[in-house]
Amino acid sequence: MEDYSGAYQARKNDVIALLTLPSNHKIAIFHLGGIAIECKLKAFLLVYHRINNWDERSRRIKDSMYNQEIKNPNHGLLTAIKRMPELYRKAKLNREFMEHLGNIINPLGASSITYIDIRYHSEPEQLEDDWKMSFDYVYGWLEKNRKTIL
């Protein structure tokens, strides 16, 4: 099984390093930042359902997904959150979190270009401060709500 927690920390460190460089690495920052959040959510998903591998049945008693196979959400950040019903309820109540998550999913704004697809695009003109703020907000919110997955 992949080491999602370790991959999250490594990709987060990559983003921090790229942000300090004087040259333009926005596409890599957007892409790796999204991957970092994806890894964090996948690590949460495994812990939440008390499983070790994808396609195992949830062992989270009293959860609406109990005894259902938990599939890998792939690159679906919102899908990963929805597969943790308790965390998703909290997320839906926090409009700011959902907006910031949207900025991570679509770093160039509300478009069809996701953090995954952006790797095929040239560098945007400027890095929006909103993206870094969104990355920090989503990371902070997930850490703050970590107890929900336990």
C-alpha cells in the first residue's frame, strides 16, 4: 500500500521549496500542492474507515458506509471527503473551506483545468496569493478536524 502520509509530507515540502525559488514554478506548485492534499485525504480515508487497502469493507461502526467497499478516490478530492460522511458534514457547513478546496482543485479559477490537468499547461502570468492561502487553509482545516476521522 502507498505511504500517503509520507507522500503528503514530501509533496508539501516540495511546494514550500518551490515557493521560495525566484523563478516561475507555478504549474509545479499547483500540481504538487493538489497532490499533497490528495495524499492527506487518502491517508485520512484509510484511517477513517479502519482499512489498510482499497476495496476493503469499512470497519467504521455506526457510519453510513459501514461494511461497504471503500474505493480509491483517485484524484477526486471532494469524492475523498464525501467518503468520510462525518468529515463531509463538517466540510459542507464551512463555506470558506469548500471555496478554498475549490481553489486547490481548480487552481486557475472555476474552469475545467484541475490540479492534475494543469501539468499540461504553460506557466500562468502570476501566482495568485489566493492559491497559497487556500493551500494553507485546507491543510489547517484538515489538521483541525483530524479528530473527526479517529
